[in-house]
Amino acid sequence: MGKGFHTGDWVEVRPLSDILGGLDAEGALDGLPFMPEMARYCGRRFRIVASAHKTCDPTGASHMRRMPDTVLLETRCDGSSHDGCQARCRFYWKRAWLKPVDGPALAEDIPAVPAEEAQKLHAFTRYQTEEGVRYRCQATEIVRASTRLAPWHPGQYLSDIRSGNITFTHFVRYGLGKVAKGMLTRLGRLARAQPPCFPTASADPPAPLNLRPGEFVKVRSAAEITPTLAGNRGPTFEPEMLHQCGRSHRVLARVNRIIDERNGKMLKLRNDCVVLDGITCNGLSYKERLFCPRASYYFWREAWLERASEPPGPTAPTDPA
């Protein structure tokens, strides 16, 4: 990532006036928008949590995307300028929007962002179509801001290790077998692996829990969850989520509306849905998304959960401000 832009390094978000001066006529740099929700972080210091040299493709059109000169901080969107979208996506930060610093600020003295400067960004958040309003954010623009990256390309895994996103041990433990299998598949020596699936059983769904933030829940077993997936039009149950079965977590928030990353349409979720504190995608479910650093929150239907008492010991980290 270059000097001062390695995972774990401290950076400071540049003043908004400096950032606005480097954006194009659509409020973006290299296709990546600087969103109004990001303005409140100007002048603040953060540690880099990951290099975003690659990211998954939210449209599903391809496997991975290459995104140069971009990092991730532990900053997430609150949806305040996108009609309350509740996806809580991590922001992507271009290196041009940051400057390296030696450490955290001694005092939290953050200058206020002029309202007239922040207002300039709102014009780029939505547009009108024949089907209605469509929203524009970093998640909807990933394809424009990146190029296709084949999952079997070995250079990406070297970048994962060199950037500090993962350790070599982590790569050997979780990725070596998937990468080798993928390369052999590409050469035609193995049959293409089929994605995991669930039986199309059916059952009466459990009664709604009406969960609230702060409550503790336990993820049901795979056997209990499977019957609820038939005909499910709500959130997808990802294979990585199976690792949470039997574990207890705190409810972070309810989710009722999210922007469809494929087309910018606001989706209203019909099923009772929540996010759990600290439970995000680790990029280990599929080789096509291997070691993706995006760390999107999983959406959990209440049918997959049951109330639980507070677990002993430390709980998962809370959502950052």
C-alpha cells in the first residue's frame, strides 16, 4: 500500500475542502464516490484495518474486483443521507483522502464540517428513473471503481499477506486448499465444485421475537434453520453463518430497509431481520470471495434465532461511531 498505508498504520482524514477539490463532476475519485456520511470523519484519526486492493462484487456479475490505492478504516455508513439505509457498510477510503500520522490525536478536537461543503455531496446520492428513485453510494459503484480480478490470480494472495490483511499462517489454514482446488478446476482437472445447498423442507415459522437492540440471542442449530429456508425471499443464509450455530450474541440493530447494491433500489425487508454485534463476513465461504476484507454485516431472520441470557465473559465489539 505504500509508506504509511499498511494495515495497522494511523492515518488522518483530510479536510473536506481538500477532498472536494479532488472529486470529479459526479463527486467521485476513480469512480468511487465520497459520500456525505463520510464528512463527519474529516480531521479524525483512525488505524487502517485492511487494504482494499480487492473486494467482492456486490452485483454477483463476477467473482472479485481489484481496487487500487484504497484502504478500509473501522468506519461505517449510518445511511443518514440515503433515506436511512441500514446495511452499515464499511467505507472505502482512497489514499488521496488520507494522510499518514504517527498515532492518535492527543485530544479529540475535531473541527466542524461547514454545512455548505457537506451539502454539495447530497446531489450525488440519488437519481430519478422511470421506475422511481434510485440511490448511489460506494456499494452501488464498486464495479465502476474497480476492475475484474480472477479468483485464481496468485498475486492477490501475496498482496493479502504483504498488506497485513492476513498472515501467512491464516492463508495456509484457510486458503491454500481452496486456491489449489480452484486452479485445478480452472485447468479442467477437477469437476467444478457446486455451492452448498439446503434441503427444500418446509415448516411453520417460529413466532416473531420482536427483538430489540441490546438483547441476547442464540443462533439455532442447522437442523432448526434448514426448514425455514424454503421459499425464503429475505436475507440469504450464507455457509459461513453456520459457524455461529449454538453461539450467543448481542443484537446490534433491527434492519428494515437496505439499498440493493445491484441497482440502487431501496428494499424494504418483509421478514423480521436483525444484525448481530460483531458478526460480519470473513470472506471464507467461497473461493470466489476468499479473504475479501469488506466485512459486511450478515442479516439474520428472527426465525434463525432464539432469545438467550447474557453469555459470560467479554462480548463481541460494538459498532463504531
